[in-house]
Amino acid sequence: MTRLSRGRFITIEGGEGAGKSTNAEVVRSVLERYGFGVLATREPGGTPLAEEIRSVLLGPRDEAVDPMAETMLIFAARAQHVARVIEPALRAGRWVLCERFTDSTFAYQAGGRGVAAEAVAKLAELAHPGLWPDLTLYLDAAPDAAMTRISTRSLDRFERERRDFFDRVREAYAVRARERPQIVRIDANRDLASVQREIVRAVEGFLSVHGKA
Ligand code: Z5A
């Protein structure tokens, strides 16, 4: 197995139904083919405590959830996930592949809910000082088409939001993708085979530069 002094941190981002879970498998198989040990995980979640916070966040509730309370719960889960799972794996030389990370918070809580982006940035610095993804694959899909893909399952508290919420989330992702060179936008409106070919190209391109010790 190829060993690096420190592993790399790869995230997959995008709206609901964009194909994050489906394509995480593709990314994992490329990395493993090149000999890297991969830890696949997700947010919110990834540890028993963080998964409990996920249930609190996603479950339906009668009480309106304050956007800052929601943001702080997400960062509480993230701090635990980073400290107990992500950082130890990276230090051990494993590559961490995570569905969603702080770019989701910029998109959903800042873009979607209106929390100040500066507040999100400050909490990020407290929850994961100095840790940012080395590569982010942003699967950009139009909300209506993506929601159709998941229309047969029961919807969580976020998926019940109105259309304009998802438009704001998508716009915030677009801004973030323009600002951060680590984010590679993939057009996820296309058929799965085309999306996957582009993902393989993006990961192999990253490996050609960052895949050496
Ligand atoms: N959230 C937040 O607000 N702030 C944060 O900081 C974080 C999260 C970290 C749960 O996330 C919620 O948490 C999320 C935002 C909030 N809310 N929402 N809504 P999640 O990641 O667990 O939930 P999700 O985004 O809803 O995941 P998902 O619906 O499972 O989407 P996905 O993983 O991107 O899609 P998929 O399961 O891979 O694919 C869905 C279906 O589409 C499946 O049948 C595929 O075969 C099909 N598919 C995928 N790609 C294609 C293409 N290209 N063509 C045709 N069909 C396709």
C-alpha cells in the first residue's frame, strides 16, 4: 500500500440528490486502485455522538429551529468528528473521503438560512483549526431535477424546505466554488456515466500532483 506521511482530505459536496453517496464509491475505488487506504465518512455524523446530533438536526420538529442554534449543533458534531475520526486518520497516513463538510455550512446555514458567513468562518476555525479539504468535488445539480431523484423516500427537515431555499444554497455553493481553487465543480445534471467519467478525471488529476509522499 502507498504510504504518505499525512493522508489527504477529500470532500464531496452538493445539494440533495446530486449523487454524493453514489459517487463517493467511485472516488474510493479510484483511490484504492492507486494504493491509498481510504476512510469514508459523512457529515453531519461520522461518530456515535455526531450521528446523534445528526438525528436531532434532521428529524421533524414543531419548534422552529434558530439558524445559529442549527449552525452550532453542526459544528459541535464536526468538532467531534474531526477530533476523533478525521485528524487521527490523516495523521496515520489514511485518505479521508467525507460526504459534506464546512462548505455545506457556508451553503446551507449562510446561504440558505442567512447566518453571517463570518460567523461560519469563525466557528470553522474553532472546530477544525487549520484543517480544510485538499480537494472538494462539488456536484452541481439543478434542485428540481435532483429532488425528483429522491422523490420516493421520506423527506428530512431540510428536504422539506421551499424551492427558494435550495436556490440560495446553490448560489452560495457557486460563490464558494469561485473563491476556492480546491473546489472542482462537476456538472451533475448529466447522466451518471458522464458524471463518473469526469469525477475519475478530476481525482486522477489531483493524484498526479498531490498523490506523492
Ligand atoms: N447539512 C447542513 O445544512 N449543513 C451542513 O453543514 C451539513 C449538512 C454537513 C443531510 O445531509 C442534510 O444536512 C442536508 C444538508 C444538511 N440536507 N438536505 N436536504 P445528507 O448529505 O445526509 O443528505 P442529502 O444531501 O439529502 O443526501 P442524499 O439525498 O442522499 O443525496 P446524494 O448522496 O447527493 O444522492 P445519492 O444518494 O447518491 O443519489 C440519489 C439518487 O439519485 C440515487 O438513486 C442515485 O442513483 C441517483 N443519481 C445520482 N446521480 C445521478 C445522475 N447523474 N443521473 C441520474 N440519477 C442519479
